[in-house]
Amino acid sequence: EDDTEEVAEIKAAHFEESMKYARRSVSDDDIRKYQAFAQTLQQSRGFGSEFRFADRPAGTTAAASDPFTTSDNKEDDDLYS
């Protein structure tokens, strides 16, 4: 007896059929709000990327002054071994 079950697949025809009954759910006003938000977000990207403390040279990277980085690169001992 063959007990294999057929795996259901969503095909292009399913989407085409569902789109026949689809309706617009986002208003023009909501789209304008999103576009304004996206533009503001795009303009604010990069803000703070040039931030440096006064006592830190401009060429120093954050990784070089990370207090949690170990210089010997040894693995930490496992707490449970």
C-alpha cells in the first residue's frame, strides 16, 4: 500500500485566481505618508557615522578601542566544563 502524501503547492494559477477578487487596501493618503517617512529615513541614514570623541584620533576604529576585545584571541573557557 502506498502511504505517501502529496505535498500541496501554491502555483501561479492560485495567485492569478485570488487576484481576480483582490481589492486595494491602502489609500493614496497612506502611500503619501509612507513615502514621506521613507524619504526622511533615507536622509537620516549615516547620521552619526562621523562621530568621534575629542580624545580619539579620527583614524581609530571602534573595534580597536573595544574594551571587550581580547588581544590574545584565545577562546574563553566553557563555564560548564
